[in-house]
Amino acid sequence: MKLYTFWRSSAAYRVRIALNLKCLDYESVPIHFRKDGGQHKTPEFLTRNPQGLLPVLEDDDNTVLQSLAIIDYLDSKCPNPRLIPEDVADRSQVNALSQIIACEIHPLNNLRVLQYLRQQLGQDDEGVNRWVQHWVAEGFAAFEKIISHTSEGEYAFGDNVTLADVCLVPQVYNAERFGCDMSSYPTINAVTAHLRGIQAFANAAPEQQADAEP
């Protein structure tokens, strides 16, 4: 397997966690968002993903795009441990939690959105940070309310790691980067602290990647 990744991409971070949890060997192929005018915009990379986004997983003749689709692919191919529950009701809950982050919070704080705010709309760092903080707060408030009823403080849902946890930790990392106030989310904080102690999560952290920058 090859994973095209960038050390600080939260979507790639999710896939790294999933690969580590499943103990799958893979080659990490760094794609830098700023070097060479953006290596994700080169013709070579665009043949892999016409969106020019990360991550991309190559597995033999299969090329899989989008982090949640990649994790679903890995779950189907290597279901130990299963990250998306088989039970219909549990699956719906885990997918809903995951999509609050992957579909509602993350896209609004993606690098290309923040670049548009700066370059086309003239926002300075303070304005960009306020934007990120607003949308993180909107999403985390709902996520916190839900998992306060589904979590014992170690995992977002149930008593094992799920896709919801795999999405949560990278989003908390981003929230911390942008100075978001996390004091209103005690369950999120407890779950994140527990998950960061798991080796698969720790090894996937941005600072542990070969392409990490100071």
C-alpha cells in the first residue's frame, strides 16, 4: 500500500491512524501543499486524484480517494479491528459522529478555504482564526452533547475505537492549532486524552511523520 499524505493534513491523519490500528504496512509518500507551487497540483498527482486533495491510497490496482472511503475500504478488506460497526444502529451512530467532523467542521477549515479567506477575501490571521474557532465551536458543541450520552470517557461511542475516534483526534489537533477554547468539551477532552495514549494514534501524530516541519 502507498499513502499519499501531508504531515499536517487531518484527513491523512485519520487514515494513518486506521492503518496503524490495523497493523498494516504502507509506504508514506509526502505531498507538500506549498513546495513547488503545491505538489498536489502537479499533472502527475492529478492523475491520481483530479481533486488535488489528500489523502490517496494505492493498493495494488486500486486507487481510493477521500479519507472516510479509504477507511471503509480498509475496514472491508482488513476488518480487525473493525472501525465501522456491523450492527445497523451502532453503524448509524458512528457514521453520524464521524460526519459531524468530516462533513461539517473540517471542510470549512480546510487549507484551500483558509487560503481563499486570506487571498480573495482579504482576511488577516485574526479573521481566519475567528472563522476556524466559530465553526469548530458549532460542531464540537453538538459532538460533545451527543457523546456525553454515548461515551464512558475513553471512546466517543461504545467501548472500542471506532471511526468517530479516528476523526475526532485530528480535529482536536486542528482546534488546538488555531487556539480554540476547549474548556466547554469535557467529554471530548477526556476521550482525546485517552486516545492519544494509544500507540496507533501516537505514531500517526503529525509531529511523528517523516515530512514534519518545525
